[in-house]
Amino acid sequence: MALRKHRTDAAVAAREADTARIDASAYWVCLALLLAMITLAMRIASLW
């Protein structure tokens, strides 16, 4: 029984680590997209 609980705890910890990594990646992707949109908007505005 203790072995099963240990495996479950390890699985939960691994899943949380993966989730944190995915959340961090999503944050950087969204930030990069936001900066790209701002840059594009500035270029379009400078043409007018």
C-alpha cells in the first residue's frame, strides 16, 4: 500500500511539474505574440 501511495505522490509531482512548464511556455508564447502585434501595429501606423 505504501508503494502505491509513493507512486501516486510521484505521479502527482511529475504532473504538476509538467503543468508548470507548459504554463511558463504558454506565457512566453503569448508575450512574444503580443510584442509581434505591437511591432506590426507600429509599422502600419508609421506608414500612414
